[in-house]
Amino acid sequence: MNFRRLAVTWMAAAVAASTILAAKDASAQATFITVASTTSTEQSGLFKQLLPDFRKATGIEARVVALGTGQALDMGRRGDADVVFVHDKVAEEKFVADGFGVKRLEVMYNDFIVVGPKADPAGAKGKDILAGLKKIEASKSPFVSRADKSGTHAAELRYWKAAGIEKPQGAWYRETGSGMGPTLNTASAMNAYALTDRGTWLSFKNRGELVIVVEGDQRLFNQYGVMLVNPAKHAHVKKEAGQKFVDWVVSPAGQAAIAAYKIDGEQLFFPNAKP
């Protein structure tokens, strides 16, 4: 038996096998992307509607990390995500201007609402968000804030400031430092007011005595945007696969999937990508 020839044959087989495994590993890596997004899109159940459709259309798995918008953008800055899908237009535009995102595209919208006790001790009920917040602050009625640098938290702070209240403070103002779901749970337990996006509220089951108190103000408009993380900043970003997600979510198919997502017959998000 020619042991030298046998050894060479085994070595060649081992190299071929390792090459195949490496190719398979590279292929597996190419078939998933990381999407840094908001707790509102995750906790509302929207991604359960979108992601299977996206994978069926492209063969790419989108793995979502749900955070507040500020933290999601930080993931993009660090290169820990391929795509960012959030809802704070000012912060998103800065993200792109600073070179961390390729281009911001609008995807969909819903609105913010204020929920609170059915008895409405502050007398905040109505369509005017600023008037409602002034009454909550004046009466020192319990209010629960996410306080997590999310898009919802940023919007809340803008509304307080516009109402002439620079920084709410006192025992009546409770900061959770957590996502929308846990914040609503705290508000329910305390029978307190809170600002939330409508999508999360519609999917939230532990409402207790909470009801919608303020809605319908044009200032409560809540726009979502999507961006590919800039591969010029982070070479490992999956540019092609990530761009396919961006393209799909603003395509007619993606927009139709967003519009089709409903809870108890009520639409949670409204597609508005520009053609």
C-alpha cells in the first residue's frame, strides 16, 4: 500500500471538506441580517407579520433586536446592526448626516396617544396634547415615562417642552428606563397616565383601568424610517442583504404587508413610503 499517496488523498479530502464547510458557513452568514428596531414595532407584533413575508420573498432571515430608538441608533453607530428601523426623524437625519446611515427612507406612520385612568383625575381628556399635559402636571397626577432615550421618550419630552414644562419632576413623575410594554404595565399598576404609540396600546392586554385620554392632535403624528448602516463606516455590514430589506419594506409588497397587519380589525400602522 502506498501510504504516502493515501496520506495525500486524505489531506486533499480534508481540505475539500473544510472548503465546503467554510462556503456553507459564509452562505449561512449571508442569509441573515440584524435589524435594530424599536420596542413598539416588536411589541405591537408587526414583525411577526413582516419577517416571514420578507424571508419568503428573498430567502434572507431578519433577526430583530428591539430597543429604544436611541439605543437602536447606537447599535448602528457601533456597526452591530445591518439595518436600523426606528421613529425619531431628527435623530435619524443626524445619523445619516454623521455618515452612519446610507439614506433615510420613510416607511409608515401611526400616532401617539396618552392613556390614563378612566376617572381622569387631571381632567386631561381631549384632543390637545399640550393642554392635557399641562393639566396632568398642574394636578400632579401620576405620569409614567419611558425615560429610555427612545423615539417615544423623545416625543414626550418635546411635548412637555412645548407645553411650557422644561423638565417634569416630582413624586408624581415616574421614570421606568424601560420599553413601552413594561412602562404600560407600570402605568396600569399605578393607575397613571402615560404616552404610548397606538400600535403597542392596541396589542397591550394588561390595561386595568386605563383608557385613551388624549388622541387626534396632529402633533401626535409618529413617522417611522429605515436606513442601511453605512458599510463605508463598518466594512462587515451585510450591504446587499441589508439593502434588500430596505428595498422590500418600502416596496408595494412590503407596504401591503404593513397595511394588512391588524388587531381586532383595527390597522396599527399606515404605509407611506414614497414611490
